[in-house]
Amino acid sequence: MPESSIIYVVDDSPEVRKSLVMMLRSRGQQSRGFADARAFLQACPPEASGCLIVDVRMPGLSGLDLQHCLHERGYTLPVIVITGHGDVAMAARALKAGALDFIEKPFAPSTLMPLIDEALILDAERRERRREEATFTARLALLKPREREILRQVANGRYNKTIATDLGVSVSTVELHRKKIMEKLRANSLYDLMRIAEFDRELGHGKPM
């Protein structure tokens, strides 16, 4: 778990909240407890890393309401929902809203810990993906329109000769453009190039022909 990762516990029950925070800290994990959703939102920025454990039923903003707020404000923390007996329907709604999983009270640490581990791994993967996307976006911005077009065609599996014919240029010109594209994107292989091209396509810039 990254040093900056924190397990946030949002539960209006002091007993549940404190016991969870103490248990997590006893296992060497950073944890913070909040009595309600608004306190969490005020204290934690959207770029916070880790995961969130939240009770589905709370005064004021419920766990479901908090999920919607997280989505609207750009939070990407994986969410584990705590439910009481008979709250299965609300838990299902929480899952539909993007929660990683739910756990029903009362629960044993052995039941919760695997979910937390899964959530922290997911958060780390999401954060790495965002860093990669920022890097790819910055590199793609260096390409000229013609280079972007050639990248798109390469990603579609077209050969240099076909691209040259389509663009009305020589094969050597296409080869020169491809070399510059590789340099600007810092792509060391065709695989690297294809990964960035696929990202460009997902953004809607590199639409298949």
C-alpha cells in the first residue's frame, strides 16, 4: 500500500467508526474516521488515495448520496458499503452506483480485510492509469496534424506504402514522419506506439477509418 493511501471510514455510529479505525491502525494501515458524509467531503480532496468504507444509512447524506457526490466531484476512491440487516436492496443500489462491494453488519475483520486489499489495489491501478493518461496526452499534443493522421493509419494496420498513396506523399516521407512520431511519443517499439494510439482512439481523435 502506498504511504499516502488512507482508509477512510464514514459511519455515524461512534462505536463502529472507532473500532474500525483502531483495527486498521493496529494492522499498520493509515485510517481516518468521520461521523458524517459532509465532514468527509470537507476534509478530503478529490485526489485523495486509498479507499472509503461508508455506512449506507446515515443522517443527512446517506452512503448512496455520498457516492453520487464523489462521482460529481471527480473522486475515484473505491467504495466499500456497510449495510445493516435488511439493507440488501440499498446495497444493490450502491453496487449499481459503482461501489466495489458491500458487507453486512456485524462482520469479522477476516471478512473486511480482503475487500480493503482489493480496493487499495484497484485505487493504485486507477492512479497509475491517470498518470499514464496525463503522460500520453502531453506527448500526443506534440504531434502535428499530419503526424496524428499517420499515427491513426498505423494504428489501423496500414502499411507505409498504403499510407503514402492515401496522403499523396512518398513512402520515404511517411517513414520520416513515423520516425518523428516515435521520437515525440517516446515510443521504443511498435507495441508502445500502438498503446498510445489506442489511447488516442479512446479520446475520439484516432477514429477507425
